[in-house]
Amino acid sequence: MSNGRPHGRSLWEQKGDYAASVIERENPGVTAAVIVVRSPVPFEYNIRCNRVWVWVDKKVDGTVVVVPIVG
């Protein structure tokens, strides 16, 4: 049964730190960074192909709000 999430995961409803650790464990070629939504990010990181930003709602709760993708 598909729940609309990539690979049927509920990972994206978890805390950002946990999601980042799973991403890095499953794909050792990338670095995952937990970023609070609406936070500025350095421009030079926009062109990296080996990073994943894990966008979270706020630092206190830290739940993932955007499905992380490489790029």
C-alpha cells in the first residue's frame, strides 16, 4: 500500500537529526545537514551534489517538513 511517501517511508515525519543519520548511513557518499526552515544557507552549497539538506520546522521540535533530496 502506498502512502504517498518515497519508498513508503515515514522517515520524513521524524526528527531531523534521526532522518539525517539514516540518510548518511544509507548513502555514505552524501552529507546531511539539518536546517531550520527559512534559515539562510550559503550559496556555494547550492551547487554541491553530495549534500542533503534536511529541512525541519523549528529547532525545538525539529520534525522534518520537506522530503530530503540530494542536490
